[in-house]
Amino acid sequence: MGIDLGTANTLVCIPGEGIILCEPSVVAVKKGTSLVLLNGNAVGKAAKEMIGKTPG
């Protein structure tokens, strides 16, 4: 297995299968904390969709 932690995307590859995961390298956390939003699920595409948006 190979993992590429890129600045734009994170890739996971398995020999013989190719790329099995390609997600944006983004995590959304609550301001002033280290808590990941959306019950820990604000990573990758979900977090990227939050960029530039404000809560409420």
C-alpha cells in the first residue's frame, strides 16, 4: 500500500488495484480548538465544501 500525503490531495494506492482513495487534504476544526467538525467527519471533500463559509 502507498499513501501520498499531498498538499492538495491525499491518495491511497494498493498494488494491483490502483488508487482506492483520492480526497482533498483538508480538515475542518472548531475555531480555537482541535475538535474536528461534523462529529469527526469534516475531512476531505466535506471539509473542502466548508472553505469560505461561516457557521449559522
